[in-house]
Amino acid sequence: MDKKFINNLLNIFINNIIPLTEKNVSLGNKIFGAAILRKSDLSLVVSGTNNEIENPLWHGEINTIKNFYELSGKKRPNTKDCIFISSHEPCSLCLSAITWCGFNNFFFLFPYKDTSKKFNIPHDLKILKEVFNIDNGKYISKNYYWKSYNINDLINGLSIIEQKDLMPILSDINESYKILSTKYQLLKTSNKIPLK
């Protein structure tokens, strides 16, 4: 997971996930989005974003998986041959969906702590605690089914020069999500999503 790999993930946010998220946040949806890439060449298979105003189960990851399975069999690679990336650390619903679909990995940008504190959406941590008795979102990140990776940790594992090269794009992504979060918080009172 070198600089080129991480740079590709960050560019998927800029070019694919954020534009979809901007559109759906303006409709009243949350800020979560995801994408599925081919492991072989890191090309985009499909991307998606939260669409809870249509169905409370259409979280960013779930809607992306829905888009993935709407592809014809010839266009849809095996999940084991894919990389799953998510804007935020997946909630319990999305963790289960990733597992049931057979993805053996996922990468996320914002951990639960950020989702709760920076973006004022505390439900992931609350559900993990109340339903599964998991404190602070500490599920087993490397298990029989998959391995999860925090993209920020991967960046921190690079050389200082490589980190500096990635900082402008990471800064742009962070700024985009800050703006999207503010917009969502202003619009959320008018939507009918059960857990705002």
C-alpha cells in the first residue's frame, strides 16, 4: 500500500464519491459514500452515496453494494477481486453487508470518532455500544472475513516527503466533507430519516 495506491484512493473520493455525495446531501441525505475498485488495476467498478430519504437502509456502503449488484454479471467482478472504500468507518449495518457480500477488505477515511465528533452523527458508536456491547467502536479490524484499513494510518506510515505530497488532496477532501457536513446539519430537520 504505497503512495501511488493511496493517491488513487484519494482521487476516487475527489472524482467519484464526493460529487455524488454533494448531490444527495442537497436532497437531505447524510454525508456517507463508498466505491468499489478492481484490485488488478485500481479502476473504478461503481460508486454510491447515502440515499436514506428513499430508504433508511440505503447507507452509502449499502447503496454502493446495491449499485454493484445491479451491474450485469459480465461487468461485475468477484468481490474477492475488489477493494471496498468508504468515506467513513462503516456502521454495524454496513460492516455486516460488506461481510455477507464477501468483500475481504475495506478502507475508510474518517473513523467513528470523527463521524461522531466532527460530523455530529453519533449513531454508529451508540448502536455498537447499545446493541453489540462494543465500546468505542473497537470491533476486530482483522478477522476471518476481512481486514479494515484507516487511510489516514496508511498515509502516516509513508515517508514524510510522500505524506507532504498527499496533504493537498487530503486537505481538499477534508474541506469538502466539512462543507457537506454543515449543509447536512442545516437540512436534516426537514428530512424523514429516522436516525438523524
